[in-house]
Amino acid sequence: MKSREDIITAMCYTYRHDYGLDKVADSECLSSGTTEQEREWIWAVMAQIFDNDISPYMDFKSEN
């Protein structure tokens, strides 16, 4: 069973395929990846979407 965090992480990867790759903030070259600050922002946006638009319509199963 997926938790809230698992679902939000999957949403982040759907939004940005390179969500989990580290990128150096000061790098001048083009490369895939996200900085820690970008990941925090993406997570916050996806969490807000999940909490406001998805979670109210879901019933999570208990693990018992």
C-alpha cells in the first residue's frame, strides 16, 4: 500500500522526470536534475495538490 508520501513522490517524478537527480546550483552547463531548493518547491506544490484535490476523495486502507 502506498502512503501519502509515496504518492506525492510519484507525482513529483511525473511532473519532473529528473526530480531525484542532483544538480549543482551554480553550474553553467545544461544538465538534468534539480537542486534541493527546486525539489522542496516541487514537493510543496504536489503536496498541496494532493491534500486539496485528491486526498478528500480517497479512502486509505488500513494495514491491519
